[in-house]
Amino acid sequence: MSNETTTGSPALAERIDKVRARIRMAEVGAERPENSVTLVAVSKTKPTSAIEQAYATGQRAFGENYVQEAVDKINALQHFTDIEWHFIGPLQSNKTRLVAEYFHWMHTVDRLKIAQRLSTQRPAALPPLQVLVQVNIDDEDSKSGVAAHEALKLASQILTLPNLQLRGLMAIPKANVSAHEQSETLAALRTLFVELQQLDPNIDTLSVGMSNDLEAAVAHGSTLVRIGTDIFGPRETAA
């Protein structure tokens, strides 16, 4: 496959335009305001050149899953001072310092130990790290995340940590389910999010929705969707 097909600027620009159009149509379908949903371009395993091309289209929020790969990219692209870096993968406790030092957002807080380490390790010169509680909304053994019935307790604990700003919830619902099952899961997540909003006025972010469920997620209140393949093409070997 040629570079032009996977990461060439015209092809990438067309793909990102199509994703943005899907988001706008989903907003209209859900009777939500324009630009009420933020696009995070999931750039894991993609080279910095692809991120630069997405940046040229106006994209500013990028999601990474692998800490060291992400730090290398952040350092290489530090001249783009307005990029917003989102960590969206599972995190081991021995990698929290790098996330605390380099990222703006952390989507996958699923236990208090991780939150405490992120708060302690966040540099004083930086604003609070924006964090989301990851919920295992379908109770899948294969996925990370706190159980739904424990999410509010963890959120309350995070709210006491000085260098974190709790913003909401993140989830990865089951794929390949019926529309009814999908709707039930997303409705349960939305209900949990509304309950969480009662804890703090800054809670405003529901990170759910990828290429296969973007429209349904937006219909159920998602404010942030994470899209990778539909923007950057198929996964490649890590840069």
C-alpha cells in the first residue's frame, strides 16, 4: 500500500472531512447543537507525518494508547503548541509519571491508585490533568474499567485529588451487538453520566463512540468520539 493511500495528505483530508460530516449529521439527527461533539483523532501506531497532515486540516485533539510511542511523538511535535494530547489506553502504574507530565487528558482512570499517582506526579507548572473514569459498562472480562456500580465512588475520590480535574466518563461498549442492545448499553451509560454530573459542575464530558457506533453514541449524549481507522487508515507497525 502506498504512502499516498494510507497517510497522503489528500486522502487523509478527505477521510477526516467524511468523519466530521458524520459527526455533524449525528448532531442534527439527535437535535443537538453544532460542534457539541469533539473529535479525537486516534493516532496510535501512526507516524508523526500523519498527525501533521491531520493538523493541517484543523484537527487539534489526538489520542494515543502507548505511552512511550506517544511521548516520542509529543516531543517530535512540540512546535505545535496547540495540540491537545489524550491518553486513551490502559495504563500500568509504572507509566503514570509520563502521562502526568506529557498529556492534557487521561481517559482511562479505573482505580484510585492510578489517580493518586497521576495527581502526585503532575508537574506544578502545568494545569490540572483532565481525567475521565473508564467504566466497563458491559462487564466484559476482556476490558478495563471500573464496574458501573462503583463508578460514582471512584469519581468522588478523584474529586479530592488536587492536581486532577474530573471531567466525566469514558467507555468502550460491546461491538457487534444488536441495535437494541447497543441502545440499552448507551442509555445506561448516559444515566450514570447524569448521576455523576450531580457531584461537580465541571463534569461535562462523555467519551464514547468510535467508527462503528458514532451515530448511536451521539444520540445518547456523547460529547467526545474517538476515531482512528476511518481517519488514518488501517493500523501500521508502531512508529
